[in-house]
Amino acid sequence: MGSQVFKPSANSVAQVAIICIAAGPLLVGLSLAALSRSPANTKVNVPKNQPVPFSHQHHNWELGIDCRYCHTSVEKSAFAGIPSTETCMSCHSQIWTNSPLLEPVRQSFETGTPIVWNKVNKVPDFVYFNHSIHVNRGLNCNTCHGPVNDMHITAKGNSFQMAWCLQCHRNPERYLGWSKDLHKEHPSDTPRQLAFKLYWKLQTKGKSNLSPAETILVNGNFEGADDQATKEAGREIVEKYGIKTQQLADCGVCHR
């Protein structure tokens, strides 16, 4: 009788090997999916170096400068706009005139050469995005860009991946009704005006006097509201502005 070639433990090894081979593609797929959603790929919350270390927290929150002073076309164009050197110098020709950090701004002004900023937020070339449409329906900047008012150096606030955008496009009422409490204070204001008035309320009254939805927005963690009152306020905006919710998730809305 011949000797046994494999030990009994070989059966267990073979079983484990088969399981690993079968599960391997699944594990690889899950790993790649996790990587695609991680900051290593999306760059979410990763500050981006700029030729001038511009602080939104200082300019917007501490000084109270309206977003539209720099982003002049955000209400009327697909592109929000980047401030020209002349816009920067409207203040910095009078204050911090000798700051070493502002030397690139002064050089740009003297030579007429625009500052080349590194773009933080962008979508692929095959995606169409219009700032004005979203702002004029009442979406606050922080909904997409995260807690910009707290950023010293600007970082990407959200992934801008398709699944993330579709959360709002499929249920816009969850994202538009956040201003219902602010609307009670300013009943004649449009959703667009309220979107920017949130920052004035934050500056004049502080976080402790914000509504729950406003607080979440200011902190940059807003993912839509689920309470009935907020969704009802959102539906009123949907109806008033004729937002075609059944078409918002169509491919042609963003892919043109």
C-alpha cells in the first residue's frame, strides 16, 4: 500500500484557496470602489496650494465680504467667476500693502499679468454645470462646496461624483427647503437672496441663533432634509419655479 501524497490538512488549504480565488475579484472590485471614493482620488478636504494663500474664513466670515463681490457671475452665468487682480487691489492698495504674502498680487497688478489660480472644484469636460440655475433656485454655496466660510485654504467640499449629484436631482425638495426659517424673517426675499443672506445671519447672530438646517449648512454637512416641513417648503419652490423633477435625472440634463 503506497504512502499518502498529501496530508489531511491539504484539504483545508485547498478549500481556503478556492474561496480566495472566488472572492478575489469581488474584493478587488470593492477595494477599487473604496479608492475611487476616498480623498486620495476625490481630493475632498485636501487643501490646494495657491499662488496666494487666500482665506475664505478671513474675507467672508471675519470681514463679511459677500461671495458675489469676488464671484461676480455666479447668479447669471455657468461659471461663478474668479476675482481679477483689480478686485483684490481695491482693498489691498490700502491695507496690507507691504505684506510679503501679497507680492504676487502686486506683481500681477504692476505687470498686467493675471494670477494663475489652481482650480479646486471642477467637473469632467463631458459634464455641463451651471451655477446660476442652482443659485437662483436657492441652493446655498455650502451645499456643494462644503464649509467654505470656515476654510483658510480652499479645499474641495464634496466629491461631485454622479451619484452624489443625483441625490439632489431626484429629490430637490429635500435640498431647497432649508431656507424656510430664514424666509419667515425676510418674506419678500427670493430663494436666491436667502442663499446669500445666510452668511449675513451667521455673522450678525452667530451659530447659536441658526435653525438646525442652517447650522448643518454652515458646517458643510448638508445632505438634504427628511422632515416634512422642510420638504414641503422645498416643494413650494419646485412648483413656483417649474422645476421638472421627472427630467432632472435624465442623462441629457448634465451630459450634453
